[in-house]
Amino acid sequence: MANRWFLLIFLVLSISLVGNIHTCLCAPNIKAVCSKQERLALLKFKHSVRDVADMLSSWVGNDCCRWERVHCDKVTVKVDSLHLRGREDDIIRDEYLIGKEVITSLGDLRHLKFLDLSGNDFKKSRIPEFIGSFKQLSYLNLSNAYFSGVIPPQIGNLSNLKVLDLGSSPDSDTANTLMSDDMSWISGFSLLKYLDLSKVDLSKAQNRDMVFYMMPSLVKLSLSGCSLTNADLGTLSNSIKILANIKHLDLGGNHFKGQFPRFFQNMTSLEFLDLSYFNFSLSTNSTNFLSTIHYFPKMRLSGCGLHNMHLSPNHLNFTTVSIIQHLDLSQNLIEGRFPSALTNMSSLLSLDLADNMLNSSVPIMPNLLRLDLSRNNFEHIEDLGIWRQCHLKELTVSDNQFSIELTDSPKNVSECSQYAFERLELDGSLKGAFPADSLGRMANLRGLSLSRNELTGPIPESLVRLRLLEELDLSYNQLTGPIPTFIGKLTTLDLSGNQLNGSIPESFGSLTALIKLDLSINQLTGHVPTSIGRLVSLQLLSVSSNSLNGTVPVSIGQLTKLRDLDISENSLEGVITEAHFANLSMLKYLTTASNSKLTFIVSREWKPPFQLISAYLSSSKIINGFPKWLRTQKKLKVLRLSNASITGPLPTWLRKMPVIDLLDLSHNKLSGPLTNLPNEGSVDVSDSYSKALFLQDNLFNESIPMSLCRIIDLKILDLSRNRLTGRIPECLGNMRNLHIMQFSSNQLSGVIPRKLNGMINGSSFEKDPRDLWSEKNLNQVMKGVSLEYTTTFRNVINMDLSSNNLVGEIPVELMSLSALLGLNLSNNLLNGGIPDSIGNMKALNSLDFSGNQLTGPIPPSIGALNFLSHLNLSHNNLSGRIPTGNQLQTFTDPSIYVGNRDLCGAPLPKNCSNNEDQTPMHKNSKATNHKSNKVWFYIDIMSGFAAGFWGVIGLLLFKKDWRHKLFRFSKEIMDKIYVAVVLRVNKMKRGRESA
């Protein structure tokens, strides 16, 4: 019996052991997935931000560990890293997230060790306090993410941090939006090695000196632009515990002045020191202060007010400066001859002298590898000794405006058999022909930028034979001839803005490393080669503004990484079909405008593989009505379909689209009401596109819908030349940012709403550098003459309500629009006088009140409009003397005032009957008329009341039967009301009792 039990136990153990072995052997084949809680937390974050570049497009499915930018621990299968850094450059535009805040759901990722949200836009929201709960976090980067407010002290709980970056880059516009009121939270960062607080306002922070001695492991510290002063450094003078292991210290852009701080000499490990914008001019001996400085291998002394005297051999200690390898002296006052002291610094590897006033010969410095002389006063290219710089690897000499044409190196000068140049930037400086021979000997060249020059002639063959060349920018010159056959490893080729002719070489298909190809604004002809489809790395392709013809090759649809496609302003023809977009899943920007022979034909059921941010399809033919495929484009911010032969009403599905920032449907034959405009509200917070709505030159009818008033940040609204009827909605006055209102040539009626003075006025008008309307011109029609403001839209504020059926007086409130440049109310039925306060519109450039029924005199204040250049008051009933004034004296054309029978004075031939000013007479007359009208108004009221009252009461007095019937009717009504009330009260009482 015992043997049987033994065998049974042995059998069970054997089976269990085999099972465990099987489990262990098969474990690698069992893929664990992330927890549901973490997956939902990430999805909530995804839905809280606007992702224009599809950074989070892979965030689908159940396993978040497989998602891009997410990393999980291999053992615990917990999310331990989030790599969400955004970026923005000339190729990959807008690759960043936009959100109102960092939502609290990320707090569920309790095992995070790495979190990078830098380079995104969180719209000046606060840094969330829950970040302090990530106890295992060792890397936190929130830089350049548009956070604002006080840094939460909870960050101090992250005791495992090794990297903390809350800074902003020097060229960003996020300066001092973050601040700290107490820096004691850094006391727990014993492991921290990297701290960047650039542009964080520390001016009011207590314990800010703790930054210098409470983090013993710190290797890199950036405190540039933190509003620090000498007082912050004074407390450190006698300390020996200051940043014992520091190697990189950035204190630039603060408010330091006077003597050089002594405590730097105790930092024996320091390798990089930035004291840019340190004002040394107030030091005790400012001339000799450079001899008292403790130097380090890398130093930035940009914008310190240094001049030639500071750099003279008599004021430098060459023993101490011999340690410097990288020196930045940009944005100082160094002028004339190249400082000899710098020539003798044989240790220098990199020297930046940009933004000074040098103008003489640059010596040869055999050990120097990098030199920047941009924005100085050099007049001759030979002063740079460019053809003698045999050892330099990088030379930047942009924006110097050399007066002599660029030529090859002169024969009498010692040249280099081979140059070491790897990068050469000479933007905005040169003119003349290419120095073909010398450039051809730069065999190591990786990057060459010669943009914005006046270079002429063809692109030399010697240039295209540079096999190591990766980036070539020859944009905006005067180059001619055909495009040569390029070879090598080019990733960027920009030939835009020249006069190149001929066809696009078929050989371009061999440049498979190309990421950016820009051939726009040339004189290229022929067709787009099919070999373009072989550029598998291409992200940007622009051939706009040429004379290309033929069809668009279907092979473009194979460019799987293409993000930006621009073939606009050519003579391309044929049909664009679904095949042209077959694999363009990364496409964000599509521009095919101004190809009048190009036709779009896609099925109404087509679902594109991409999500566009902008689509410029104007001036081409679109078949099958309003493009139905647009209903799938939920991220559209710009849509231009003007002059695209679209007919019929707006589709109903368009109403369910998110509001599109710039929508242009002008110059079509669209009809019906405007109620189907996109109206669902933005799916996100607004971004860099200003809002505009262009619907002019269509057949839209009915009234202006109230739903338009929801777009309160609209800047341009053009409904002109349609068939709109009804009144102008008063709620349009809520559009506080409206710059341009164009409603002319419709059938609008009613009075001009007084609330339209809500349009942007002088006090709140700001020039927005992100406005995108510079390619458009604003037209205002006056007396048959089209006046064109060629400035950008951001500088033009205009209201045009002309050629409608508007009635009533001109609202006095409109006169408060002090920033208005153009006001056109012509060809309506307006009456009354011109408001006396019209002189308040100081910026007015164009004024047209012609073709109305205006009466009274022209207000003298109109003479205060000093910028007025176009005036038309013709065909009204104005009277009295034409006023005189500084600007009015320039209007000598009588047609400005023609059709006003009672006007007199220059420039009309009719003289006034006396020399008296007619304005007081008119005011007295107007006051008398006002009093008379007031008397008659009250007489009318009294007469109406008497007639109505005695008409009813008198009949009841004389008609006894009528009087009795009225009383009976009244009594029956009162009885019915009484019964109904009593029943209702009883019912309520029974309800309470039953309850």
C-alpha cells in the first residue's frame, strides 16, 4: 500500500516538474502585454492633445509596449519610458503635440524612469504636481514646452533624478513664463548631474543660492536668462563647496555687471563657462579685466561690450589664455583690424566673431578648425583669405555684402593643394560667377550654403562632383542654365529662387538619400520625371512656380515618407487620381494650386491614406462636386478650394467637420445657405494658423447664419459678391480680433449694427508674426477704381459693406475703430449725417460714403485724417461748405463731392454765398429741427392715446347691450380661472397626503 502511495506521489511530482520545465522553456514565446490601467492612461493623454504630425498614430491595439515612443521594462512589463519630444524644422513642420495641459491620467504610469515632453506646446499651462509622484524617475525633460507659472515644489520628491531640464532655448518666445518662488526643493537632488533652468525667472526665488552648492554630483548647470544679479554671486565668494564636479556652467543673459567673480578660480573641473551679456564696463579697471579672468577651455563672452583695447597684447595674459580652445566673442564692439592677440592664441580650435565690425584681412591660424565672421563689415572676399585657409573645417561668413565679385583664388597667392573644409556658409554676401576651380578642390565638403547671394551663370560641373556633399543650398541667386547631374550622398538640395531652365533631370532618381528637394521659383520646363518615385527617403518635394507641363507621374504615390508636396503654379495637365496618393500615408501638406489644366477625379467613396494639415487646391478643376474625401480629414487647418469649378450647395456633412482655421471657397458657383459651414468647433486648442473665411464671388443666398458668431477669433471674413439677404447679425460684434469685414455687393438690409465696433481697434491691435496672408492682396472698390493694399493682411484693417440695401444712420460707435484703414459704406440707403467724431479714425486711409442719402454738412473733424488718400462722398444730399484741412487740401478732384446739390467751396465750382462757416448754422438748424420733431412726437402720442381710449370707452357708454355682454364675458372668464385654480390646489394636497 505504501508503495502505491509512493508511486502516486512520484507520478504527481513528475507531471508537475515536466509542466514547470515546459513552462520555462516556452516562456519566451508567451508575450506579456502592458496593463489595462497604463494603456488607458496613455490613450487618455493621446485624446487630450492635438497630434498634427501623427506622432502617436501607432497608439492602437492592446499592447502599449509595442507603441512607438513608449518603452516597457522587459521583466515587469511596466511602462518605464515616454519619448514624446517634439521638433520643428524646415522639412518636418509642426511635429509636436498641442494640449491645454498635461492630464492627470499620466500619473497612473507609476514606474516611469524616463519622461521627455520637450518641444511641445502646452499653452502656458502649469507643470502638473503629480509629476512629483514618479519616485523612480531619473530623466525629466520639460524644456521648450510652453509651461508657465510657478515650478511645483513636488518635483523635489524625485530623489533619483539625474537629468532635469526645465529651460527654454535662447531664440524661443517662452522667456520667463516659468518661475520659482523658493528653490529649496532642489536640496534632495544628490544624484542630479544635469540641471537646465534657462529663462526660468529666479529673481523672486528664495534660497536660490542653493543651486550652487546643494547638488554635489552636478556636472552641467544652465542658468542663462534667469534674472540673476551680482547679489546672487556675492554670497558664493568665500565658499569652497561650490559645484565641486561642475564641467559646464552657463550664466549668460543675466544682470551681472562689474568685477569678474573670483569664485570661478576654485572650479578646477570647469571646462565651459558662459558669461554672455556680463557688463564688465562698470568694473574697477575695465580695460585690464581680461587679464584678471580665470580662463577655461570653452568660453562664451558674447555681448559683453568688448572692444579692441580689451584684446590688445598689453591687456592680456597669454599664459592664462593659452588654455582656451573654443572662444565666442560675438555681438561685441570689436572693429577694424583683426585682433593680433587672437592670432597668437595657438590653442584656439573654434572662434566666433559674428556681429562685430571687423573689416580688414583675416590671418591664417593653422590650428583653427571653426571660424564665424558673419555680419561684420568686410567688403572684399579676399580679406577673409578664404583660398588660403587650408586647415579650416567650418567657415561661416554670412551677411557681409562684399562689394567685389567673387572670383577664383588669384594666381599670386599661395593656395592649398586640398582644402579641409567640411562646411562652408556664405549666405547673403556674394555676387558674380561661381569660383568653380577652388570649390572643386574642396573634396571633403559636406555642407555648402550660398543662398541669398547674387551669383550668376550656370552651376559648375566641379561642384556636382563633390562625392561627400550632403547638403547644398543655392537658393535665391541669379543662376541660369540647366540643372546638372548630381551624384553623391545629397540629403538636401535647394535650388529655389533662381533662373534655371531646361527640364528636371531623370538622374535625380539615383539620389536615394534625398530628404528635401526644392526646385521652386525657376524657369524649368518639361515634365516631372517618373524617376522621382525612386526617392524613397524624400520628405519634401517642391517644384512650384515653374513652367512645367505634361502629366503628374503616378510614381509620386510611391514616396512613402513624403510629408510636403508642392506642384503649384505650373502648366501641368491631365488627371490626378487616387493612384497618385496610393502610399502617401505621411502626407501633411498638399499644394497643387494654379494648374488650370489639372483635373481631380477620385471616386466619392475614396478614403485617403493621409491626414492633411493644409490643402491648397485652388485654380484647378475638381470633378464630382464638393470633394467628399475631405470629410475624412479631421486635422485640416487650411483648405483652399477657390476657383475650382465647384457648383451646388455645401454638403450637409461639412457642418460636422471641425472649424477650419483658413477656409477659402471663393470664386466658385456654390449656392444655397451658409448653414453647412464647418461648425463642430476645433478638436483642439488653436495653433499657429490665424483664422480666415473667404466665401466671396459665389451664389450663396439667404441670411448670414448666427453660427458664424461662434468663431470669435476670426480675423478675416469675406462674404462679398453673393446673394445674401436679411440683416447683419449683431453678434458679429463679438469678433474682437476681426481685421477685415467684406460684405459688399449682396442684398443685405436693415441698419448697420452698432456693436460692430467690437472689431479690433488701435488699443488692442497687435501684429501677429504668424499670420499667413502675405500672398493675398486686399481690394476695396471705390467709384469704379480698385485700390490695392499690397501690404500683408496683418497690417490692413478694413470694413466694406458697400452695394447693399442698408438703411438708417451711420452708427457713431463705428467711429471708435481707430485702427481702421478702409471704410466703405457706398451704394446703400443710409441717411442722416456723417458723425462728427469721424476724425477719431486716425489711421483711415480710404473712406467711401458715396451713393447714399446722407444729409447735413461734412464734419470739420474729417480734416484731422492725416493719412487719408482716397475719399468719395459723391451722390448724397450733403450741404454747406466743404471743410479745409491738412489732408483735405490734397483732394482737388471735384468728382469726390459731385451729386451733392447744396455743397459749395473748393474744389467744386460752386462758391458759397457768404464767408461764414456753415457748420454753426447747420447745428442750430439741426437743434431746432430736433426740438420741433420732439414736440410733434409727443402730439402724435397724445392724439393716438385719446383716439384709442375714447373710441372704446365711448362705445361702451352709449351701447348698453355691448356693455352688459362685456361684463358677462369677463365674469365667465374669472369663474373658469377660479375653478381651475381650486381643482389644481386640491389635487396637490391629495398628492402630498398620499405621499
